[in-house]
Amino acid sequence: MLAVLFTVVSVASCSDDDSDNVSAGTGTSYANINRNTVTTYGKEVTRLEFPKTKDGKSIILKYYSGDTYGLNYCVEWDTEKKSQRWSCYFMVDHKDKNNTSYNKNHTYKGDAGRYNPESNPGNHPNERQYPWDPQLPEQYRWSDDLFVRSGYDHGHICPSADRQYSKEANYQTFHMTNMQPQRNAFNTKLWAVMEQKVRDVTPTAIGDTLYVCKGGTIDNESQILTRIKGKMIVPKYFYMALLLKKGDQYSAFAFWAEHINADHSNDPLKDYVITIDELEQRTGIDFFCNLPDDIENKVERSVAYNYWGFK
């Protein structure tokens, strides 16, 4: 929860046990003064993976792939900046009732492969590798693909590897609305290692869920690296906010990394971990605002390093 509502810590609090996990058991207060309310964008904004929506000149784009996994992912798109602020989604890897094989209706895994209009087109053989979302009006996007020959990768925010359960879901991750410009040495190295960590901590027990919100910094001029052709924002920092629900326990942490054109994939991931409170201070975004306030305040102020596997 942002500092305008409550006092938050300015540095990550350390913990070597699970004491920073919060139970939603008996006696929990469900007051929530900063939650999203249902708007013209629909009830999806009240889901746990959603941060507080910015509204104004920003719109919410929702992606359903027509399969049993449910909502694929959502994007907040700034129509003035013509840039995505974040993508949010949930991750599950549930096994079936006998706990021996994976329930394909409820796992991000699968054999969809990486969308390619020539070699792996699914239902989209005649489109570009990185198509524009048809639901986004033309006046809210750049007329050209400014990534091309810019020196920057099309950096997925919701990764292709996180959506392998169907070809349609994977195809949707290639929408330009899910992209940010990233240097290759960042995109394929440190960022990829962080993305693998998300998959590594995805829960397998039915009822448990990992909620994810990721993006780059586009709102503060000091956090913008440059603009491609003087137009498209290149974030100076990228982040991931993770909230894990296991049983009635909640735990959260964030990654924060400077967008550097160098290989930092061998750095200890712990070096990039901060609290959700600190991420909120740096970005001005209120993450996991749909949690009850007492749970939100507790999970966002510290990190249970051992619980998340950070040594």
C-alpha cells in the first residue's frame, strides 16, 4: 500500500524464517480502503494480481484465450505515452487429485511452443511476429514497429514460457501491448533468470496461486533510459512483484533491476530483491491493492528470504 495511505519502510526488511508470511485465518479484518472497484473495464480489476489502476489516460486490456486456464493476462496501457505500464497474471501448476500427474486444465505448462507465424502459427499464420492487439485503437499506438533495427529486443513482460498451455495463449503474449524495449544482454540474461525464478516458485497444490505483476518504469523522467526515435519510452528499470498464496498463508517480494546492457545473470538474485513497499515507493504503483488491508500491510513490508529460496 502506498505511503499516501500508510507509512512504509524505505529499505527491505530481512527475515531468515517464515515469520513474514501472513495467515488469513480467523479474526482477520477484511477492510480494504484502497481496492479497485468494478468499472467499465470489468470485474477483472478486483483480482489479486491487479495493482491499483491509474485510470485517466490509461486503459485496461484483457486477454482471454478461450481455454480452461481462464484469464491469460491483463495490461495497463498508457494511451498518451503509447506504452504499457505493466502486465499482470497468475501462475498455477496444479497436479490432479492423485498428485501424480499434471492437470492440463490448470497449469501454465504445455507443448504450445513459441509462436511463429511461419513455423508455429496456431490460428494466426498470416500475422507479424509481433502483432498489434486489434482491440487497441490505432490512435493509441505507434504506427510503426519502432523496435525494428533499434538495438532493442521485443521484451516480453508476460513471458511466452509462462503461457505454454495453449497456442492461442502463447500467441497473445506476442502482442505489442505486452512488449517493452530491452537490451539483449538484459532480456536474455538477468531478466530471463528472474523469469525462471517465477516459474520455480509457482505452486503445484490445488488452491494455491502465484500472482504476478511486471513492468518497466515509464512515469518518472529520471527512470526513463531514452526514447527510440524520440518516441517510444525505454525504461531505465524493470520490476516484478510476486504474491504467493499457499493455503491461508500469503507472502510477497519484488525484483528491481536496472536496465543495463551487460550480462548479470550470475549475480545472486537476492541482490535484486526488495519489499513490495519499497517497489511502491520507487514506481508510484500500489501493488496487490485488492488484498485486505491488514494482510497487504504485513506482506508488503518485509521479505521472508529463506521461504522464497534466497540464500
